[in-house]
Amino acid sequence: MTAPTLTEFLLARYAEDEAAARDALEQGSEPEPEPWLAVGWPSSEHPGPVVLVGPDRFLAECEAKRRIIDAAEDLHSRRFILEALALPYANHPDYRPEWKPWGGE
């Protein structure tokens, strides 16, 4: 199996995040005042998704990130933009060290 490109990696993470948000909306697990959901890949100690955000806001964020990727296709700084967008997923098992932006800092 070929390793995913950075763009493929990001789009796969957004699809996973979006599915988690839609599941949360369907399940209706509601702390006040709206449903909150946990998504992300924080660390090896917490292998599952964990970040609290409202599902509606999170779905909008997934869409915004997809649009950024589409817009970045024509930009000279595309690689930097994609690396920066991937940074929140740095602890995901498919994340590759060469994707770390700012020279690996």
C-alpha cells in the first residue's frame, strides 16, 4: 500500500472528523446548551479522538479546511499551508515527520 500524500492524509482526517461530528448529532448526547463532541488525535496515551467542540461548528470547520486545501492548489506556499493544517494531527499514526512545518521545529 502506498503511503498517502499530505493532501490525502488531511482529507482522510477531515472525513473522520466529519463522521464523528455527524454521529454526535445523531446520538444527541447533549451537555448543556448543545451537543459537544470529542475529535482529534492528541497522544498515544489517548489513542481515540479527544477535543470538545460543538458539532455544527466542527462541521463548518471541516468544510473550511477543505476549501483552504482547494484554494492552496494554486498558491506558491501550498506546502506550508498543508503542513500547518496537518500539525494538529501530528500524533496520528499515519502522520509523517517530514510533514512537520517550519523545518521540524
